[in-house]
Amino acid sequence: MNHLLLAQTSLATVLATSLFMFLVLTLAASSALKISERAVSRVVLGSFAVALTAALILVVQAFLHPDPIVLYFGSGPLYSLDRVGSLFLLMSALIAAVAGNFSLTYLHRDPGFYRYFAWFSALFAGMVHIFSATHSFLFAAGWELAGISSAMLIGYFVERDAPIRASRLAFLYFRLADAAIFSGISMLAVAGQSSQVIWTGGGRPELGFLTLSALVLLALGASVKMALFPFGSWLPKAMEGPTPSSAAYYGALSVHSGAYLLWRVAPNLLEIPGADVVLVAVGALTAVMASLCGRIRSDMKTQIAYGAICQLGLVAAEIGLGFRELAVWHILGHSFMRTLQFLRAPSALHDFHSLGVERASAVDVAPVLRGAWAGARDRLYFWGLAEFHVFDFWQRYVGRPVLKLADELIDMDRRWLARSRYFIESRPIRLPAQPVDRQAPES
């Protein structure tokens, strides 16, 4: 078989498998399809096995043959995959398969079992489109699928208030990212007169005002998804969801979709004067703040979440410095490490006590510096505990005004509906009488 045909068939297999799993599990969650948990397990494991095999073939083909793997439908390309895209696709399939297999046992006989796997399959379908879509509409659809499924699984435990609040918060941040991403994609389409995403358009676009604005918006949307400063408040609170979904979403796939987008637009973005300085500064500031905040947390998943934010900040700094190849391997290695940490978290505390692991001793300093270090340590502890008041700033100056405006619009809508109902009920509409056909009947 021709190597190009084999690669195209493998890419089509991954796409078809992800969409098939999403369709079947969504129908099962909506009770339109009555299947057992065992059948769901077979669908999940079988689909991931096929997707993982096809993704492995894609990686081999991409490194043996340098030309991109392109799928054409109709008049133009809809999907394209290069070496980096194939690596990210393989990472997505492998981590989703591991987390999905873990979830089958973790959520066995849980009331939301079917709902969980419907949204989990939406994540995989979304990530496949983010890493392989050439058409901007398909990329946006994959981005939206991954974001909505993330917010829904944060609020998976609907019987408690904390997951619902965390889900709402993440949803608001994702709406901000979506608005930036969709606006940027639309502006690029207008500027380039093309529906292809910028990194597969064949060369660098003309950096006019519209294109530069679009690149800034794409970087803004990627920063929100990566939880970079000042958008990092949502990620630690997203730990309210099930542990396997935390591993897949916030340890590996969802947060790194923003890093992937930033990596893709970086060659054009860094043409903007000062963009590299801003990116390095934001990444370094994010890493320092997340490291300080994570060191004082007592919850293990929250510590891992801050560790993920710290590494994402370093990835952004690497991209800003021009170390794009290093950033790719950093993302891949970090994804697998965080997945292992999240999946290991439930039993780590038990091992901590049963194995007699001793806590690391505190840092000792010279006697002459102990007083100054104690004061600085207390101040850092206070600021880290308060998350440097970033969330308070967003809540006071953005969240509350927006919610107040939304409440006023809802009240206005209710008043308008009440007046309309009163008008309709008090003044019934009189339809004109039907004209009488006076034509004589035929004899």
C-alpha cells in the first residue's frame, strides 16, 4: 500500500473512531440507546485501541516521510497533520485511553456513569480536531467541544455546591477564551480571504493591522486555556471533578491545547515588536506565582494543579525565547507526568502513612538571616494563600459587574414578557371573518 494512502487512512480512522465513540456514548447518556456498562466498556476500550493503533502508524509515517498528511473533502483540505501534530495526536490517544480505562473502574455503578463517558468522548473528539483540523470551522468546533466537556465534568457531582460553582467559574473563563479564539479566527479569515487556519496556509501572512490583532486574540485565548497570569484562578478550583477527568483535562490534554495553539501561532506572533518580551515575562511570572501558591496548599490535587500552571508558564517562556522544539518535548513529558500524578493521587496519602515516608525538613538559613527570612516567608505565605489577590481582582472588577449587568438584562426581559403577556391577554386579537364563497354549486 502507498505510504500516503496508509497515512490518510489512519488519520481518517482516528477521526471516525472519535466521532463514533462520541455519538454512541451521547446516545447512551440521553437514554436514546439502551446499553449496559459492559457494552460502554467495550465501546471505550475498543475505540481507543483502534485510535491508538492508527495514531502510532501516523507518527511512524510522519517521521519517515516529511510531507504533511492531508485529507481532502470536496474542493479543499479539511485535515492536515505534520510531525508535531502526529506526536500530539498520539499523546492524546494514549492519555485518553489510560484515563478512560481508569474511569471504567473508578465510576463503576455511579449514577452519572453514562453522562461522564459522553463528555469524556467529547474531549477526545475535540482534541483530535484541534490537533488535525485545517479548516478554521473544524478547529473552532474541536475547541468548543473540549471546553464545554471540561466545564461539564468539573460540575459532575451535582449534589454538592462547590463543583457547581467551580464549573460556572471555568465556564466563564472558557467563554472569554472562546470569544478571543473565534474573533481571531474570523479576523484571519477576513484578512487572508481563506478559511484555512494560519499555520497550514502555506507561508506567513501579511502582518497588517487585522492580522496582528487576530494573532493577539489567539494568544489571549491560548493564555486563558493555559491558565497563565492573570487567568489562572479557574484551574485549581477545577479539581472538584472526578480524578480521571482531572488527569485527562488539566494534567494533559485540555490545558495543553492552549500551549499547542500558542506554539503554532508563535512564528507569526513573535514578529510583533515586544511580543517575545511580554510572553517571557508572563510565563516567568506565572511560574513563580504558581510555585509559591502550590507550596502552601494541603490538598494534593490542588498542589498538582499549581504545579501544572507552573510548568505551563515555563512552556510559554520557552516559546517566547524561541525554543520551540524544547517546548514540544516539555509539553509531551509534562503531560505524561501530570497524568501519572493525578491518577496516583488517591492512593498516595495511604502510601505516605503506610510506608513511613518522612516529610522533608524546612530550609535552614544562616543565623544572621533568620529574622529577615522569617518575615519574608510569612509575607510570601500570606500572598500565596490569597493567590496574590488575582481572583479577588477579577471577582470585584469583572465578575460582579458582569453578573449585575446580566441580572438587569434578565429583569428587563421579564418585564418585557410580562407587559407582552398583559397586552395579549387584555386585547385579544380578532381575526377577520373568512370570506364566504358565494359561487353557485355546479349542477
